Amino acid sequence: MATTIVEEAKAVPEFLPRIIGILNDGMLCLGISIGHRTGLFDTMADGTGATSADIAKRARLNERYVREWLGAMVTGRIVDYDAASRTYRLPPERASFITRAAGIDNLATYTQFIALLGSVESQVVSSFRRGGGVPYSEFGDFQRLMAEDSSQTFDARLLQTTVPLIEGLTARLESGIDVADIGCGSGHAINLMAEAFPKSRFVGYDFSEEGLAAGRSEANEKELRNVRFESKDVSALESMAAFDFITSFDAIHDQAHPDRVLAAIHRALRPGGVYLCVDIAASSDLANNLEHPLGPFLYTVSTMHCMTVSLALDGQGLGTVWGKELALAMLVDAGFGRVDVKQVEGDILNNYYIAYPK
């Protein structure tokens, strides 16, 4: 008689609890995303116990939905429950990683990618069978999510930590230089620099009109006159010796033709210029990523977004986890001579490649 899946799983008992945990945690990701988007975690951030009715009233949400959501959070060991008083409490040590007050440490932001990537699963499955990829236009909420994610990172690190990684750069920016951001997205990074360094001149390049519109809107609100945004295929960037400083933030691995983009960046730098490439910290060798704390997350995001978007454009499909070894080789092939690789304390996601032309 054929054995059932459960009976076979009993033969490897260490796997059954793992797969059950994966099922529960996968659903919890959706629940955490809802808690983030509705502001429920922020409402509970004071750490006091409250009934579902109290929480719903403070958050201005429907109590029945809040109560059911709390059931998931309690059984998922995220929220504590007092059965006698029927009150719920979010302990401060947990709130410090899932509320907006946590700033850059708010990991609840990333759970929103589960629903986004799930929305294109059928198209990705089709790509497994026929090749090609899923175009960027199919990821409807991607620009908003990336803007939220990158904004909290830039606000916390860009001016305070990232720019000072490059010796003498702050002084040059204060004096006035020409700067370009490749794949600028919503433009928050370039606007922050333009505001901080009014004597320098900035341009952000991207093909997303939604992102460019957001960048222009923010620049107008801040009344910035030293920044502009242009729609451009950065692999065909024709600028020659036009910039003193060029940046890309987690953008190269998404490109259809990253080799062409890097070569174009090299050509666009003036003598004495510098290129800052912030991109995923990992190895190009899978065997070296077995203990990576975000390994499954990064490879799945790559499969369902970064790689497939590139392949949809008949690109190389470099993928999120292209890795340090390949990044260095491609920078050298693009014409860069010296490349320093730095890391920022607290940032387990990125390497900071500082590249100088020969």
C-alpha cells in the first residue's frame, strides 16, 4: 500500500516541523505586512495591554478584522495575550523591529514583498516553462515599496555614513561638483544630497515615469534648483567625462545589460571621479551563501523580480545574488582600476563598492 506524504515525512522527523514552520511563517509575513500597512503595530507600540475594541478604535479600523488579525499575531508569538482580561500587548523588544518608530530597523517593511511577488507567481511559473521573464510593468506596487524601503535607509545612512566612506567627497560636494544617480527610483537619495550640498549639481536617471514623477515632486516641495530627473536607458548613457561622482543603489543587478551600464558609467566619469555602487552583499558562489542570514529571501526575490525583469528585456538575468566576486570582475572589465569594498555597521544587506577609473 502506498505511503502518504505525512507517513513519509515521519521518516525524516526533522523536516516535518520545518515545513510546518514555513507554512505558518509564510502566513505570518502577510499578517505582519497588514499590521505595518494599517498602522496596527504603531498603535500598539506603547506596550500597554488593550482589548481588540480599544486597539481598533485607536487605529480607526474595523474591530472584527483587528480581532482576527490579533489571533494570528498571538499564535505567531508576536503579540502577547492575557486570557483573563482579553487584552493584547506588543512587548517593546518586539516593537523595536516592526514599528515605524524603529526607523531603519523596521523589518516589517520587507514583509510587503510577499504579497507583491505572489501576485506575479503564475507569470513566473510560465517563464520557468517557456523562458523569458515578467516585465517590470507587472509589479504594480514595486515603486511604492522600494521608495518606502530606500527612504528609511537613506534618511538614516546616506549623508551620515555612506558619503563619508569616500575620502574627501564631502568637501568636494560642498565646493560644487556634478553628480549622477543611476537607476534613481523615486529620487530620494539624489534629493537628499542636492539639499545638503546646494553648490553641487545633480541628475537622476531612471526609466520609471512613476519614480521620476515622485523625485520631481519631492524636489519641488523642497524648492531644490540644483537637481533634475531624466527618463533614460542607462545602458545607452552617452555622457562622456561629464560627472565627478556617480552612484547606484541596488540598481546594477536589475539591469538587462549591466556590463553596458558599468562601461557607460566609467565613460561618464571625469578624471579623478569616483563611482559608488551599493549592491547586495553576498558571494557569487552558492556554497559560500549557505549561512547567509537572508539567503532564501534574496534568491527568491531574484527569481520573482530582479532576474525575471532582466530576462523579460532579453537581458543577462544577472540576479540579486550576483555576488562580490562577479561584481569586482565586471567593474574591472568596465575599465575601473582600483575598487575598494567597504561595509557599514548594521547593514547586512549591502556591499559598498568604491570604484576609481584607471
